[in-house]
Amino acid sequence: MMKTAVLFGSSGLIGSNLLDNLINNNTYNKIKIFVRKLPSIDNSKVEVINTDFLDLDTLKEKLTGDDCFFCIGTTHKDTPDKNEYRRIEYDLPVQLAKIAKFNSISNFIYVSSIGANPKASSTYLKNKGQVEEELKKIGFSNLSIIQPSFLVGNRKDFRIIEVLGIPLMKFLSLFFFGGFKKYTPIKVEIVVNAMIKLTSGNNSEHTYSSDRLRELGSN
Amino acid sequence: MMKTAVLFGSSGLIGSNLLDNLINNNTYNKIKIFVRKLPSIDNSKVEVINTDFLDLDTLKEKLTGDDCFFCIGTTHKDTPDKNEYRRIEYDLPVQLAKIAKFNSISNFIYVSSIGANPKASSTYLKNKGQVEEELKKIGFSNLSIIQPSFLVGNRKDFRIIEVLGIPLMKFLSLFFFGGFKKYTPIKVEIVVNAMIKLTSGNNSEHTYSSDRLRELGSN
């Protein structure tokens, strides 16, 4: 039976790659994307749902399907207001996950980050860590938390990272205990491949490191 | 009065840039380069001295001039043998500096590294730190120890570092206390500009951080 994907954050680095992948994936016959601004996309499999993220009640009825991918994320630069940052990074994934669970979605895939930790000093990593804890309480039949390292969007940039970024990291590792190997940048397309693979498992709950995502998504 | 420069390591990233700069610099009418392999360079200001670096007595008579730039460096990859690595990274600069001092060279400029420390756990940083200590004992009238960060050779690579390397460093700084600002990569041409400026001072002894080199070499 074909599946319905639900996608939050379809305009971002991971989300846009994921959307392309889902469109070309025969396992899915429908992809619901929840958006603030209408995208230029025009594909018969894609249902665009214009969303007021400040009033999530409005999307309750439409948030149904099989696999829910949460790829929304912001930065302090794009969202300087602290409350707004917290709302996007913490409240939104937790509230949407609760609605998804209420609507019997079985697979929830959350894009966290390497180093996510509810006690981290970085707000970015702390929010992600706190979201992870809340998601685990919700009780999805299959919850996948992915923790990618530094994301690289395209082949050209990845080649550049290999030629200059890796030597830079090796240099920096001279000065910092423990080294940087696990922080090796990862290609977005590999992360996206891994995310889709995770929906066919039945792991109840699992956290995937960047290294594990690279293994899963590379073949 | 015009000066004679003495250059060790003229084929490397810093040395080759320095050689170009010295050739075009009217303060110098002679540049002596000590080499293992004859380079393709053909310039009337440049005196190429074929050197056996395993028998430094052979170069004693020729190691004369005003400003001596030591830019030799190797890597564990290029020099896997530990004794050979130590000879190049530690013995060579110390022995050549002693000959330079004996021959009344007043300015000695040594390319060290950010983080150089005689007690560092990294062999690379430890050797550099130990060399620094030995050089300070020799008593040059003007000793300049430069400690650049990660070196970037050309404008294109530097642009790439700005677009991808700096975001990568910002990302990594989430996980490491103290951050990476002082490790910001630096252009070789800026380092070389700074090195030449340092020869006209009379500082008896000074260590220049990567940030200070950027200030000195940028204008």
C-alpha cells in the first residue's frame, strides 16, 4: 500500500531535498507540505497546506498520514527574538508531534543535531535536546531522532569541504581534546536517504548519530 | 643601502610567496635561497645555493646576509620517520639559526604556529615551541617568531574558506569551549607582508600572533 508523507520545513536545506526525494519515491503517493508561503512547486503528488503556525488548531484535521518529517529550523540570525526562537525550535516540534500522535501517525522523524543535549549551554543544542526528551514521552510506534553534523547541500560544496574543510578540521583538532572526526560534515542527500529508510523500520524509538546516518544513507 | 635576504623553504606555501615578494621588493638586491632540488626560477636577484641539509657545515660560508627567513616545514604524512621529522622540525631551525648568528645576521624570522608550546601533546606544536625557546637564547638583535593560524594560499581558496570554512568553524564552536575566533584562517600573502615588515623593526625579540600578523600584513 502506498503511503502519505507529512512534511514540515519543505523550503529548508533538508526539507527541500527530502521533498524532491519523496516526489520521486514510489512508496509515497501523497506528500502533504505545511507552509507559511506558497511555494512554486506544482506536482500532482504534493498537497500544499497553507498554515498559520501561530494557531496550530487550524491544521489539526489535515495533519494525517503515515510518516511525519519535521525539518523546521531557524537560526539566531533569522530569528533574533528569544521567545520566537524558542517557539520555533521547541514549541513547534513538540506540539506538532502531539497532534500527529493524536491523529495516529506512526512514524515521526525529527531533525535534531549532533551534540543535542537538554543541558547544553548552547540554546540551539539545548532546545533540540529538550525536544528529543518530549518526543520520547509521546509514544510513537516508530520515533526516529536524527543528529546530523554540519550539513553540506550540494556536490560542489562537498568537494570543497573535502579539500579545505577537512584539512581545516584536522588543523583545529591540534588544539582541542578529542578531535573532530565525529563532526565530519555530511551531505544532505545522504541524510535524506537515511530519513526515508528509517520510516520502514519499527524501532519504537531510536537516535541516529551522524556517522550512523552516513552508513544508512550511503547505500 | 639595499639588503640581502636569506631564505630557507623557498618551495613551500609561505616560502614561495615570500620569494615572489622579495624579488619585487626594492629593499632587497639579493635573495639567497638554500635548496635541495634546483628550482626553475631564473632571476638575477636570486642566488640558488644547492644544499646538503644533512651536512650543514657545507653552507656555513654562504649563510650571510641581513634578513634570514626560516620557512622550512614538513608534515607527518611527508616525513613519517620520527627522527627525520624531528631533524627537520627542530634540529634544522636551531642549527641554522646558530650559524646565522655566528655570521652576524641580525634579523631572524621563524615561521612557528599558533599554539606552539614546548609542552604541547602534539609533536608539531611541541617542536615549534621548543625551537622558539632555543632561538630566544641565541641573542639575535631582532628575532621575530610568527605564529600564523591555518594558512590559505590563494584568493579563491580564501573566498571558499569564508563561505564554507567560517560557518563550519562556527558550527564546531558549539561543541568546544572557548570558540575558534583566534584560529580564523589567514592568507599567506598577508603573513608574508607581515614578515617583511618585521625585518625593519628592532624588537630584539617578539612573538606575533595570527591576529597581530593580520593587522601588520593587511596594510
